[in-house]
Amino acid sequence: MRTNYKRMLKHTSILLLVIGVVAAVGLAITRSDDPTYASTDVRRFLSAFVPGSLHESEPHGVPKNYDWSAKTTLKRPEAPDSQTTYLNFWGQIYFDETNSKPMNTRVAVANCSVWGLEKSTNSWRSIMDNKPTALSGGAWAEDFQTKPPKGQFYDQRPEADGSQSFDMFPGYTAHYFPKYPNDLVNVGYDYSEFVTGCSTRLVKKSVTATDDRDDARYLLSVGNDWRRSDYQCEQNANGVSICGGIGVGKFVKITKDWRRVMYSTLSDSDLDSKPLPPANILINPDGSFGDSEVVTYAPTSSTDTPPRATTTHPPTETTNNTSNAQSPAQRLENDTEAGGGASANGKETIEPVGVESEDRKKLSVDVNTGEQKQETVIGAIVSQKSSATWWLLGTMSVALTTGIVVHFRAAIRTFFRRTS
């Protein structure tokens, strides 16, 4: 009986060890193949979106003297004044320079989100999470100087997977932003960095028509604007509304597979020295992270990367439209000064608008009220595959403990008899 008991314990110990090894190996393999558990290199992905990164392709119709025509910009990483502390996000879909339109292709957008690096905790917090996808928008001329009557040259529809898709019209950009009332959040001066992302892919307009998505040459860029609680913007010395954005993001080519398009205020040195955002800033609707097509751009000179702002109250922009170093400012569509999207003195240039006049209502969502979902995350990303290691260590510990008990059972029994 004692021999059988001893053998049973030994066999149990061996069995536990084998189970632990198998579980650890299986978990490692499963989580390597499953993008949900994959070890995502956030730093490497975001390095392709640092300020000054060249676009994957240049958008059609954007004047070459606009500072965002060829690369990303960083202008106002903090609110320009104590009244303009509300943040939104936006996206702009363009033709590339071929300006070609396949007739059965639309652009789907989903999973837009904004995260900020909180100064007080030095950790990342979810500021806006546009899920389920709820977007508004409109058409603007490609240079943002004019806007057609509402509803013209703009076609947005929901898709079966929960995304929103847009048709494209030559000469215009499809410009979207979050739907009221969850379209602005008061962030104050609480954040030092921001990262914004949207997922995009090409979908068919009609499932029965010819699939011409391979012929599409569409681009998407995302970014953020600073606004006041009444949806208005700062004004320059001439009383013209200047909707100052944080910056304009990298234009990314849209494909049939989900791609994650980002805007990030983080420079290469920031990515090395500051906490990284959580990997779920890169998650697509199908559970994949980022994409495999992002190409990292290394600036060829120090002038390729715009310097970070050194003041929280930058001067009002009145840049001449003919300057190569201009800093485009954006106007609200219902500004009364000088119709046609240009100021009376002709010196204002623009960047994406980010909200329509019908949605300029009293803000009802504030980041501090708890009505907007937030999530605090430790900065550094820990590989999910480390769970396999814990499985292995845990089961080995149990097996080892069982083996020790079996081997020294007589001594343990004698010890307890003496102490009792």
C-alpha cells in the first residue's frame, strides 16, 4: 500500500510537470499567432508617425506651400489659452496625386480614439473612445478654402461591421469628426502628450458589382483641434476665427486590410524617454494591431522635424499664404468675414476644420465628470507572452513541491510526531 502511494505521488508530480510545460508552450504559441495577445512594439509603430514624418503619398489638391502638404506637423501640444481647452479629433480622406476614382470603392473608418499622457501621474489615460463608431462630417474643397452647400459631394453610410464608410468626389475631401454630443472633451492643461488613432480600410460600394478596390488610391490623415466650450475658436487681431489644431497627421494609404492611422505628438526622443501608450491604441475592429505596411521615416536633417512649442500661449497666426514656412490656420465654416474661406486681407491659410456648424452646441461631456469613459494605464508595455512563463513556473513549483513531499515524507512524518 505504501509503495503504491509513493508511486502515485511520484506519477502525480511528473504529470503536473508535463502539464505545466505543455500549457506554457501552448500558451506561447497561441498568443504569438493571435494578434489579441501578440507582443506589440508600440514604440516602433509610433516612430513612423513622429512629427515631421513624410506622408506615404501626398494628398491631391493641397497647395505645396501648406506645411502639412508633404509631412506631419506639430504646432500646439498644449491649449493656446485658458478658454480654448476643449479637444476633439478629426479625419480627412483624400485622393492621392493620381486623382483617380474607382466607382465601386468606399473608405471605411472605425475605432477612433484619443489618449493623453497625464502630467500628474505620468501615465496614459483614455480621453475619447468613439465606439460604437459615431461620426459626423462634410465635404470641403481640397485646399479647405471653400465648402459646398451642406450635403453635396458628401456620402456617409454605416457598414454591417459597425464602421462608417465614405464615398469620394473629385475636388473634395471627406472630412469627419465625432458626432455630437460626444465630440469635445475638456482636457485643460492636464496632459503633456497626445496620441490619436483611427482604423481604415477599403470596402465595396455594392457587393454584386466588380471589385475595383485595387485601383483605389485614397489617403487618410487624422488630427485634433483646440476649441472653446461653445465650439468657437481663438481669433486673430482682425477678428477672424483661427481654429488651432495640435497638428496634422501622416497621410496613410488605404488598403483592403485594416490599417491604423495615427497622429502623435511624441518625438523619437520622447518614445525613448517617456512612458509608452498601451498597445490597445493600435487595435483594429478585427482584433489585429496596427498593420504591417507602416514604413518608418528618419528625418534627413534637423529641419525636417518641427521644434516643439515652448509656450502654452503661442501667438496668433497671420501667416502669408505665399510663404514656404507658413503655418496654416483653419476657419469655421460659418465665419462672416470675407466669404469663400479666406480672410479680408487674404493672408489666412487653413487646415482641417473638425466640426460642422449644426453641431456647435453647448458642450455636455467633460472629462472630469466621469461621463466620458477613462482608463489609466501604466506607461511601459509588458509583453503578454510573459504569461506563458508564469504558467511554466507555477506548475513546476507545484510539481517540485509534490516531489519533495514524496521524497522526504518519512522525515516530515517523524518531525511532526516529535513536535506534537
